[in-house]
Amino acid sequence: MRLATLTLIAALPSAAVAQDHQAAIDAALDMHVLPGVTALAETSETLASVAAETCGGHDLTAAYNAAFDAWVHVSHLRFGPFEADNRAFALAFWPDSRGATPRALTQLIDDTDPVIDAEYASVSVAARGFYAMEFLLFDDDISTRCDLVRVMARDIATTTAAIRDDWTGTHAELMRTAGENDRYQSEAEAVRALFNALTTGLEFNADVRLGRPLGTFDRPRPNRAEARRSERSLRNLAVSMEGLAELSAALTSAMPDLHDDMIAAFDAVIAGLEQLDDPTLASVADPQGRLRIEALQQRISELRQLILTEIGPSLGVSAGFNSLDGD
């Protein structure tokens, strides 16, 4: 279904909107947030366990990819437990336009004193998380230091467990009881946090995941593609779109017609993405390949605009502060 042909629907009456607020909150938590943070913590714990046994090889790569997938699937949820203690940045310091990660890692590698678990949470976020580990596992210019791989994997597991525990322990209930607590003073405020995560995630995919390697026509920047060393650039985009589709489906679960339209809209974009055979988005430097990636970027931007004009008014909310502004 072409995005431009989707039928706009009118805003629902206020009583129905209020009812949909609670339905949207419950569905988003049960269908997307809680399963997502649980999978993130579990795959990260597996990564730490595998890293404790081996410093490289297929098993570690597989565990790394599984945990990275789980992170990207929920990486748009940049509020609440993700925001606390800079946890999201500790897991994902990217874009790194000034090369802080390789510098920080080189300093740690050159340090003769081993880094221990208790100290690692205090190091620069540039040397923590999935993008820092990518350098250790996949960059030929950065030495693989086994004790650093292990402490980094354990740090990821500790951080993701804290995110899961905060969501399952208190934050989900705060969202479910919005209007009855000081954190979310109305159901609309809780819905707006989820809605903003959806629109911000799409904006990040179009403007950063695709925009950075696209650069300009005269000066494409394929080396700026996300996670290109591990050949995850396209994979991250696909996993992100699937997570955002899941959140969109949850937010519209009480609106059957809009729900079906949004599923079709996401499916159309994801189908176009799956037709690309370009794991690192290197084809941005080729005129024909660039056209395909620009078309994909445009479709993601159109999908975001569709969500702003359809889901937002139907829920009685609008996009607010973008937590990625200024990154």
C-alpha cells in the first residue's frame, strides 16, 4: 500500500481518546516494552557468559549480534529507565563524530593495569557498550584484549539488567497508573512518551542511520554507516523498523482500521528495505545504489509524517521533546 494513499481519519471523541490512552499504554507495555527489555537483559547476560569463556570466535559473535539486535529493537525508548544514569549512552555511544571510542579504547588497552568490573561503569561512555565492543571484535586496528572484552560484556549485562529491573519493578506500573502519580500526571503524558519514542525512532533512522552515510551527492560518506565493521548497518535499520512497527501496532491496538493501515505502511517500508543487498550501505557511493537508499530514506520520513498526522490526533497527543536533539 502506498503511504500517500492511506486514508486520514478524524480525531476520536474525547471519551474514546481517554479509553484508548489506557489501552495504548497497556498494549505498548505488554506487547513491546516489557518483552523487549527482558530480551535485552537475557541476551546481554548470555553475551557476558560467552565472553567469560572465549575471547572471540563464532559463539561470541553470535551472542554479540543477538544482544545488539535486542538493544536496537528497543533503542528508541530513550526515557525512564533507559535515561537514568545515562544507561542508553553507556550501551550505545553513536554517532561518534569525533572518534572518541577508538581513542578511549586505545588508552584502556595501553594501560597495563587490568580494568575490573567495579571500575568499568566509571569509564567514558565512549568505551562502553555495543559500539565499543564492535571495535574490539571487528576492527583490525584495535587490539582485542580479552580482559577488556569480558569486563565490557559484563558491564553491558549489568546495565541492561538495571533497565529491565526498573521497568518491571516500578516504571511500568507508573505508566499504567498515569494520573495517579507524580511521574506521569495524566494518561496523555504517558502516551506522549511512547508516541515520541515512535516518531523519534523513525527520525533517527532516516536522518542518522541513513543520512550520515548518504552525506551529499558530491561527498557520500559510506564510512559513517552505523556498525559497518560488523556489517550491521542495514541489519540495525531493519531491526529498528521492526521494533517501531511493534510499538506502532501496540499504540493503535484499540483502533482496528488505523491499526491495519499502519501495519501495511510499515510492511511496505520493511519490504523495500529487505530488497537491498548492501549490509554496510556502501552503495551510497554509487549513483544507482544511492538512489535506492535515498528512496528508502524518503519512505521512512513519509511514514513518520503519516504517524504524526494519523496516530497523534487519534490519540490526542503530539510529538514533544526529541531526546536525541543535540547528539
